[in-house]
Amino acid sequence: MINFLTNPGFLGTNAPLRSDITLVLIIVTAILFTIGWRLAVNKRYQTHRWVQTVSAVLNALVVVVTMVTVFIEVILPGIPGKLLEGSYGVTTVHALVGTIGVLLGLFVVLRGNDLVPKGLRFSNYKLFMRTSYILYMLSTLGGIAVYIIVYILGK
């Protein structure tokens, strides 16, 4: 299985299969988050909740399974000395924004499904959901930038 994921990818770049799959899944989750946002705008709250829950869980799985391990193995050993070299800085900013986005997004999903203690509940859903959505989208753009820098530009 490990060899399968390190084989050349299918997007025609220098990326391994693992990175191509990750990129596609993250773009799919970004699309699902956007669909979920539109469902809320159209007051289809039950469907919105399900779409956002599935999207947040899928996104978190992709982040934990692929991105965290690569960050720890490849980027973290070079911090802070290599932050201005290659993809280190962009990847680190992407990781910080993404971490905040994933944690806030999962918290919003837990709250939306009434799975947090009463003391941690918030009532201003729009502020938390919009903030989470913006962080997810910024992180998605950052991830696309990292993919381009590493696998297309080769830096």
C-alpha cells in the first residue's frame, strides 16, 4: 500500500499519487463546503448540517492522514532555519491557517450537532460558520499553492 501511494500521480505533475489524491479530496471538500453554505443561505438547514458535517469529517481525515505526517516529517525539521527557502514558509502558513480552520470547523460541526457541553455552546452561528468557511477556503488556496510550488515549480 505504501508503494502504491508513492507511485507517480495522475495529474501529470511530479507529485506522488498520495499528493494528487489529497489535492483532489481537499478540492472536493471545498466544493462541498460551498454547497453547504448555499444550502444554509436557502434555509435548507437540515441538509446544510449533513453536508457540512460530512465535509468537515472528510477534511479532517485527509489532514490527519496525509498533511500532518508530511509536515512533521518534511517541514518541521527545517523550522525555523529554512522558513525563507522553497516551500517551507508557504507550507508553514498553510499549516497554521489550516489547523485553526480544521479545529474551528470541527467545533462548529460538534456545536451544530449539539455535541458540546452547554458552557461551550454559542448562539451566533453565522460568525463562527463564516469564519470557519473563510479559513477553510484560505487553507485550500494555500494547499493548492503548496502543490504548485512543490510539484509544478519544483521548489
